Amino acid sequence: MVEVLRSAALAGIAHGFCTRQGGVSRGAVAGLNAGLGSDDDPAAVAENRARALAAIAPGAVMVAPYQVHSPDVLMVTEPWPDSARPPADALVTDRPGIALSILTADCAPVLLADCEAGVIGAAHAGWRGAHGGVLENTVAAMVRLGARPAHIVAAIGPTIAQVSYEVDDSFRAGFTPADARFFARRAPGKWQFDLPAYVAQRLRMAGVDEIDDLALDTYTDEARFYSFRRATHRGEASYGRLLCVIALPQTP
């Protein structure tokens, strides 16, 4: 069975963060690998994505961006094929029946909704995207569709945790003094970066008050999650991608 993690903050909206459980991929990416650009059998990836959509938003049409660690957001008015994914790292829509999807493998997957306005969003927030403003841009795009920041709720899915995310001095130097609370010194020249907390702060800066962090570490829980950093540390040639999805109820 496909394992789908859900947030109480998004109750009433079809949504979910998939683990790697319940898929058909084999080898290093065994399980529910949803990575369209991963080193995997395309047929297995397609089956995994279909299973995930059926578990979260059956009957909806799923769209995905070509993720490039940017601050760019797309407003989705109609679906596009996976073969023509436009480059961006967040999607927003007010159209029922369209399922927004994001892939991650340590970066923060963020799902957002203003239920009253009928506007949803999905963002891929790695450190580059979060630092560059992808979350603020996602909220702004939702506002352009009629959402109000104070009514938007957000959920942060499985993400690499601070204890697992070591960075160096050059990384630390790219952040402001006000961001010091997101870094814990590990050793000379080494820091631990709290990506989920940083993402939550950027959401608060955009006016989002209700934020649910699932607080699940992709790096340490190999049985449930893929992790780019874990695969890199092991020298593995390939790694899987986790899928998250959000969709508005379809019009009868």
C-alpha cells in the first residue's frame, strides 16, 4: 500500500506527502520513486506516480514543474504533459481537479491552502529556493488568485533535519546575522543548518501564521524516505524522489 502522510492543518483539502512505501521501483530507488528525471525505469516511475495520485486525489490531473532550485512560481490554469514541464519550483492554482505536485529528496516540500478562497500551492524549498524567496513568491501568487496570507495554512513535509545537515563556513556566510538561530556549530568550520525551521520562518515572513512541520528526517529514516545527501555520502549512483500532492475538490 502507498503510504501517505497528511497534515491536520490541511484537513478538508486532498493532499499528502508520500513515503517510498508501496511502489514498484527496484534497486537503489526501490519503492515509490516518483522522480521523472531519476535513473529508473520510466514505466515504474509512471506507475508509482499513478498510485500516489490515486491515493491522494483520485480523478484529478497531476501537474509538475521542472524543478531548478529557483524562486519562480507558476499559476496553473490547465494541465500540461510531463514531457513539457516548465521550469519553476512552485505551483499555485484555483482550479478544481488539478493536482499540484512537487518532488523532493531532502529539500522541504511545502503544501499551502486558503480553503475559504479556494486557492492552493505547492513549493519545493531547498536552501537555495527558500533563501531566494520561493515561499514568499508562492504566497504572493496565491494572493493574486484571491487568497489572504492570514488565511493560508502550510504544511512542511519530510525534510532533512538539522542534526543531519552539515554545512561549511562558506554556506553560513551566505546568510544574514538574523539567521544565526538556524545554525548550530558542530566543529571549526562546520555547522548544522535547520532547514525546516528556516522554511517556517520564511513562511511567517510572508504572513502565514499556521504552519505544521511534520518533523520527519529524510536522511535518517531510510526505510521510509529517499535522501540525496545520504546517497551522496554512500557514493551511490542514484537516488529516488518523494512526491507530495495537493488538489482542490473537483466540481460535481
